[in-house]
Amino acid sequence: MAVTETPPETVQASAKTAGSGTRSEPTGLAAILGTGDHKVIGRLYIATSLLFGLVIGVLGALFAYEGVDPGELDFFGANHAYPLFTLFRLGAVFLVGMPLVIGLALVVVPLQVGSSTVAFPRAAALSFWGWLLGSALLLGSYAVDGGPGGTSTTGVNLFVASMILVVVALLVAAICLATTVIALRTTGLLLSRIPMYSWSVLVASVMWLLTLPVLVGALVLSYVDVRHASGTLGGNAAIFGRFAWVLRNPQVYVVAIPVLGFTADVLATTARARLAGRPLIQGAIAGAGICGFGAVLATPSSAGIESPVVVALGLAAVLPVLAVLGLLGDLFRRGSFRLTTGAIYALCASILLLVATAAGALGSIPDMETAGTIYDLGVAHLALLAAITGALGGVHWWATKVGRAPAHEGLGRVVPLALLVSTLVASIPDLISGLTGEGVELAADWTGGISGLNTAVLVGSVTVVLALALAVASLLPIRRVLSQVSSDPWEGQTLEWLAPSPPPLANFDGPIPVVTSPEPLVDQREENR
């Protein structure tokens, strides 16, 4: 038996648990504080990251306003502007993007692989509470004038320690997700048959596990330097430079890899067609993960940006995205395509990811000389908002599994289009400024950018915040308790649509049939005709 196959005893135990129906679900506060249910943990991640998203979005809009006239600071004091800007950059990744993607994956992946639970459920719960505590301490460190560029030594120490806790907590969640896909698949669900979304989550989780420990090591080094070495290695001034590589391409692409899997699953379902070329799509998604390996940039100098490896990864990152979208284009020819809300989300997120990787490839050409400029901000914002758009689309698509009822369809169709347009308006001016600007216009913060284009960035940033607020509003109906909710509102192809809506504690009402193809529900419908 291959090591990637599920052991028979695990399968039998999972089936027994799924069919027993004797476990009662806790209610009230106990259902939150003491839960090991992956669906509850995922919902906690989703709700908290969306709340942080609105706060970080407003902070970004304020910096965009400051960028219109960078000579004067209207909202931030001179001593607080830079630290808060680092909060905006870090928060977008570690308080919003990654936890939102992980939260959705914690809900959906066990259902897609036919498991009654996530691997290491208590560790998954610990990851959320650790991330939440670390996030609160992180915000507290900025409140006491800590963070990169802060004047309080205690606050800086708290910042570094809380960042370590945040990253380690997210790594624990990545371990749970990767183990679930590898070890808890139901009978017959080979790795070559798993849904593309679960495959993309596996790829992203593995890449996080390969790269983010490097960030933890850099943070530990920074803590020792600030706390005990009295700045021998650069002190507070060197902290942000040690992990800035996580906030730029190619590393920032990793958080958006699940967009490709989500797009593949949604378009196949909406087209009512089986995916052709599955090995090629899986290979392309794995290639996207390899091209997102950014730990090679974890160097104390900026010379690594111009290294042949980084240039090659930046140039190649667009190819897997093009390959996946090209292979999915065949669905339009073979299927009866429906313009569902999920399809709109998937297409908009994919367009943003394609623009991000294409811009990253252009900026990776050494002669362009965009490395370390405001151009990098544009690429990072495109990739992060592609990930956020895809995750919001996933919450809408799987609303009856995440919550108790479908999401609001009317608002759901508006949100992805608003996010697409506003993200392009907020990011493309930074790309143009990085290509054509001179001097201070190239600064990679709110002081950079061409004056006239910064007004467009402000308009786009404000619209992004409004679109996020609309997204939250469109998802509020999933909290409603309805007497009857369809288990399969989209005529799905994969196992999550076999589970009731909302799924019970053990996910499925009975044993899952042996899987014989990548589309088990399509097989079931064909057998029942």
C-alpha cells in the first residue's frame, strides 16, 4: 500500500463514525470554545478574518488618501505612519488573506475528501485560538508604539513574539489540512481523483510548510537581537527587511493558489461537464506552488531579488495560471455553461491572479528595474485580492455547508465584479508608477506613486472596502435557520454535496459509497437514470 493511500483501519473507523449518528452536537458557548468540529473552526476563521479585513481595508484607504498629497500627513503622525503602514502590509497577509483561505479550507476539504473530521481536530482548534491571541497581541503591540519602526522596546518585543505566534498557529492549520488530504480520504478517492480545490489547498499548505518556518527563524533572530543583543544585527530597523520577502512575489502567490482549484471545481459543475486533462491541471497547480517558493529571498540584502532563481520563478509564475485557465476553457466547448454566482467569483478571481502573475513576470525582467519599488505593492495587492475574492466566492458557493442557508444571490453577483474593477483601479496605477516614475515616485509606500495616478488608487481602495462590506452583507443570510435546505443546490460533482446542509457533526448521514472516479456524484446520477 502506498503511503499516500488511506489505511483500511482508518477508513473503517471513519465510516463507523459517519454512520453512527449517536454523537450530539454541543450548543451555546461550549460549541465555540470547546469545539473540535472543523466546520465551526472554519467559520470562526472566516468571520474573524472578514472583520479584520474591513479594518485593514480602511487602513489601506487612509494610506491611499495620504498618497494623494504625501507631503502632509492628515491622519497619521510622523512617528506612527511607517509602523502603521507595516501593519497594513502584514495584516493583509496574516490577518486577512491566509486565515480567510484556511478557514474556508477547514470547512470544505474534509467534506470533499469524504472524511468525518479534519486531521488533528484539537490542533486545528488550537490553531485558531493561537492565531486569534497572536493577532490581538500584534494589534496591541502597535497600540503601545511597537512594530517595525516603533519607539517602544517593549512594544517591539511584543510585536515580534506575537508575529511568531500568528505564523506558527497558521502553520499548525496547514499541517491539519495537508494531513487531511493525504491520510483521511475515503475509499477509492486516490490523489489523482480528489477535487481540484482540495488538491490546490494541499499544494498551498505544503508550500507554507516549506517557506514559513524560514520566517519564524527570522523572527526568532530578530527577537534575540532586539531583546538580548542590543541591536547588534540591526535592531528594530532591520526587522521589517527580514520578512519583507513574504509580502512580495513570488511568495505572495502561494496564498492565491486555491483560486485555481476553486475555479476548476466551480466551472466544471456549472458547465455540467467532467474535467478533461486532470493530470495536466493538477500538474499546473503544483507548478504554481513551486513558482511561489519565496524563501530564497530571505536574505539580509536586496541582492537576492536579482538572483537567477528569483527571476526564473517570477517569469514562470504566469505559465501555470495560463495553463489552468486554458485547460478549463475546454469546458465552455463541451458543457452547457450557466452563469452562476460561483462562476462569476471564480472568473473574477482568476483574472486578478492572471494579471498579478503577468505583472510579476514583467517586473522580474532585470532590465525593468522595478524590484523594491511601488511596483511590488501593485503586484502584491493584485495577488492578495485575488485570493480574497476566490475565498469569498468559496464561502458563497459552499454557503449551505459553511452556514445554514444559501447566501444572497443578488448581492453575490455584484460583489466579485466590484472587487475585480476596484482592485484593478487600486493596483494598476502602482504598476504604471513603478515602470515610469522617477525618484520618490518609486518609493514602496504611501509616499510613492505618480501624483495623478494616486487619486485613482484612492478611488479604487475606497471601492475595495465598500465591496468587502457588500460581501459581508451578502453572506449574512447563511446564518438563518431554515426548515429545509438542499444538500446539492448546484448539481455538484464531488462528495461535499453528498453531505446534508448544514452537515451534522460527523459530516455524513451514512457510509460513503466507494469512489470510482473524480466525479462520484455524476456517477451516482447516471446510475439512477
